[in-house]
Amino acid sequence: MDATALDTELDRIFDDLTAIPAFPKTVNYALRILDDPGSTTTQVGRVIRFDPALTANILKAANSAYFGLPRQVSSIETAIALLGTRQVREILIIAASRPYLDREIYGYGMRQHDLWAHSLGCAAISEIVARHSGFASSDLLFTSALLHDIGKYVMNEHVGIRAEEIQLQAGVDAMTFTEAEWRVLGTDHAVLGSEILRLWEFPRAIVRAVRNHHDPDLYIQDELSRLLAFSNILTVSLGFGVGLDGFRHRISPELSRKLKLTASGLAAIIQESFAEWQSLATLLA
Ligand SMILES: [Fe+2]
Ligand SMILES: [Fe+2]
């Protein structure tokens, strides 16, 4: 493709960013209140109450987690207090992300539910990784992991049209699919994903980690990016929701040293990840 044609294609890809439906305002607002250490369950409840589906989700989670209670939890404030900030955050972010991720992403050879399973799998694995590595900001890592491939929502069609060329390039020059994506289209789903999250005003650290997740020169530079890249590599290696972009990854030689994971630590992470995947697979079935 000549330079002008590539520019036109890039313009079309970046124009598509404006067509992506906005992240639900209620969730964005509720997440911000949850982030504020001085906030109360009443403040969070006041926001969530405006969204009946979210309210139902949280009440359901509280009632199933605490089914031994003498009576059903029917107040949103009580449900939030019972579940705790972390679980409420996860419920909100999972519910809000699903419409973008639980769909067929044919450009990357992903059937309906594949990307959703991959994203949930990566988020679940990231929590295990965060625990084993003693990472304090597990909330940031969970959100980054759940949304790391959101760029595929926009890139799907563009990659779909050029999939054969991308695969051919990857095969000929021994590149990863993402590198070939960049070579053919002038950008990739990691860049587009970070742009989406920037437009949605997610924290800068998450925008950066998503931008970096396939690039070893970039992801090696900060802890959140390293942990996200590692969680994604592990999710793919274990075969959780893999598409055309497949198993080939560019792994920084410094990654394992910087993560300070021992062989027994890694074995434990893999074992726990399989157990987590099994319960997720039952949920998704
Ligand atoms: Fe990715
Ligand atoms: Fe991924």
C-alpha cells in the first residue's frame, strides 16, 4: 500500500473512534466515587440507584454471596457495604464492558464470547498475579486486564479486510500478529485501545498499560504494564480465548527478572489460573 492509501486507512480507523458508544456515565461516576477514600456507601448507592440493571446486579451479587442472611438484601447501600468497594467496582466494570467485548471479533478470528472469555480470564489471572507479586494497585491491574483488548472493537473491521495480508507478513518476517497489524495498517489494537480509554477518561496508568501490552520495549518500563503484559501472555498461553493473533509473543528478556517470580511462584500462579478458568468456563457456558 502506498503512503497516501495508508494515511487514508489510518484516518478511517481513527475516525471510527468517535463512533464507539460512550462508556456509561453512571459507571464512570460511581467508579470515581469508589476511588475516593473519603466516600461513603450512601454516596455510591445514590449514583448506582439511577441504573436499574446495575442495581439489580449488585443486589443479586450481595444476596448470593450472603445467602445465609435472615432476610433478602433489598437496599443498595446494604448490598454495597456487604460486598465491599473492590467487589462493587468489579461488578460495575464487568457490566459496563460486556457490550463492547462480548461479540464476534471476526477480524481476529474470534467467535462470539471468545474475546469476552479472554478478557474475563485475563482479569481473573491478573488478580492471582497481583497477589503473588505483592502489587498494591490490583484495582488498576484488574481494569487494565479486563479492557486491554478493547481496541479490537474498533480494529475488527479494518483487520478483517486485511487479515490475509497481516498473516502473510507475520509468517514471512517472523513477526507477531500485532507487529504485522502495525506494519499493514500503521497502528494496532493496543494503540487504539489506549485511545478509547483516554477518551473515556480512564486513569493515565491504565491508558499507558493498555498501550504497552504488546511492546516489550514499552511494557518493561513500569510495573502495571509489566504485570498486564505478563497476565495477557499467561492467559493466551493457557489457551483462554485465543484468536488469529495466536500464541506468538515478543517477550522481554528482562520480564521474569523484573517480576521477581520464582519457579514455584509461577507454578502456583498457573495452577490457580486453571482453577479460576474452570469456574469462569462454567459461568460462561
Ligand atoms: Fe492484545
Ligand atoms: Fe489479549
